[in-house]
Amino acid sequence: MRAAIRIMDPHLAAKIAAGEVIERPASVVKELIENALDADARHIRVEVEGGGADRILVADDGHGIAAAEVELAFRRHATSKLRTESDLDELATLGFRGEALPNIAAVGDVVCSTRSLQDPVGVELRLLAGAIEQCPVARQPGTTMSVDGLFARFPARRKFLRARSAEAAACVQVAAQLALGFPEVQLVVLVDGREALRTAGDGNLRNAFVAVLGADAADHVLDVPRVCLDDERGEAVVEVDGVCASGSFTRAGRSGVSVLVNRRPVTNRTLTYAVVESYGSLLPTGRQPVAAIYVRVPPAEVEFNVHPSKLEVKLLRERAVYAAIQRALRSVRRGARFSAGRRR
């Protein structure tokens, strides 16, 4: 017998939508750090327990959420970052969909404590198993989000999580990528009470790079000079610079290659290959380079709205960006320090 077509139950629809954005604990960490950065935070603390499945906490000193808007922030497609369709062409924020918070609340128990710069006191909003409670709270301006029991109500989803150590490592990795994009922001990550990452927040790109890679990378860091490409009117449409490690500091895989477009960490095979290929035969067999490459293009020439994760990106001038990356890295490769101590 043919089943009748019906409008999906809103609660079921929310669960399905959440699955596209919140795939694992690292997804929650990414979304909450992005919100903190969009709120102009200068200090962000992340706590991960039980691989993030037990608890995730992200605290910041950003501008906070107005008390009258806290509950609205957890409604689907509610956002302060877009007003019109044309705003999509000039994105200046990491978040813009208005989906992160409601999706997180759909798969975990959330407590949001926040105070805006304009409010005399803060507010605490609790979203526990569908119930919502709100009360005033004394606190400094900023926001603290805690997520407990991620996927606890979805045993089918929870059983697909990897080992706690692997999930925790993924949380640290996503935080590290965002730290590279915002070296002026201090980011501290604790895993089960132990510090796993700390950046200085001093705006120094090299320092952020070393904080992410480890102190043993300090003697291998090289600046990647800026390369600019102009359009036919002489206006800069592509800028590339960054930092990289010398040929003697490598990784077995490509996890050490970070590409950030307009400060956002992205996944783009073409641009990653541009980094790897520019090293040519200078790396030991089976080894991959380590670099953080920063790409700046006009907002209207990049499309982040490809996938709910916002990791994939489309570039109008991808070939030009590819060429600029290779030119910048090859200029470093010719330097004496690049091959110093290179293993054979």
C-alpha cells in the first residue's frame, strides 16, 4: 500500500538537519569557536571531556548575546549575520546559516550563559531534552556554551563515534586550524583537564604556527613572502602569504598542510596539491610538507555556501590562486634555510 505524503514532524526534521552539520564532537567545537570569533572574542577556552561525547565547553570574552535574543538564537535560521540575499556575496563572518546552535541543541543538552556589553546582568538558558529554562545570572560580558551528552539520545549515532582519544584529537585539530586563522586571539584547549593547545594571541603568525605544531618546529619556521596578482584593471584579486617549515621538518601525511581562505580553514584538493607540488623532489620519499598558507580574495569571488560544514570552497579564480601559492612557496624553496638539514 502506498504511503501518503505528509509534512515531516518538526522534531524529526531537526534531527535530520542536525546530522548534516553536527557529524561528531569536533563539529560542535568548530561551530562554537566560530561563533566566539564572530563575536570578536580575544580569549577563548575550550574544554573537551570523554572525547567530546561527554562534555564540550567553549567560553569567550566576546560581545555576548542580548538577553532578549538568547532564546531566538536557538531557533533555526535565526542569525545576526545576514539580512539580504546580497549579503552572501560579501561574507565577513565565519558563521552565517543560523543553523549551528539549534542543530547542537537537537543532539545534546545545552546550557548557554551569556551577557552582552549593553546588559547589566547576564542570562542563562538551559535546553535539556527539549525543555527550555531561562534565568538571570551574574557574569562578565561574553558567552559560555556547554554541551553535555552529545548524541546520548541517539544511540545509533553515538555508536559510530571513534575512540575517545581519536575524537578528542579531532577536536584539538579543528581548534588548531581556527587558531592559525586568528593568531591575535588566544585559544586554550583542555582535554580531560590537560592542556592540549595554547596560543599566545599576540598576532604573531609564526608563534601560532609553532604553538600548533609543537616547540620542536620553532627552528624550522620560514616566512612565505606575499605574492599579489592583479586583474586587468590593476586591482589586487589574489594575495597569498603564510609560513612553512623547512624541508627537514615534514609529516607522513598531508595533515600538516593548512590552507585558509579569507581566514577560514578550507578543504580544497587543488590548493593543497599546489602546496605539495611546489616542493617538488626536495622532500624525503613518503614525506609531506608542513605549511599554513593564507589566501585573500574578494568576498564576492569565493563561495563558502557549498556544504553545511562550510569546509568546502569554490573560488572564481582558482587557477590564479594555485599559481600564486606555487610562486610564493618556490621563492622560499630557493632559500638556503629551506634545505638545511634535509634528510635523504
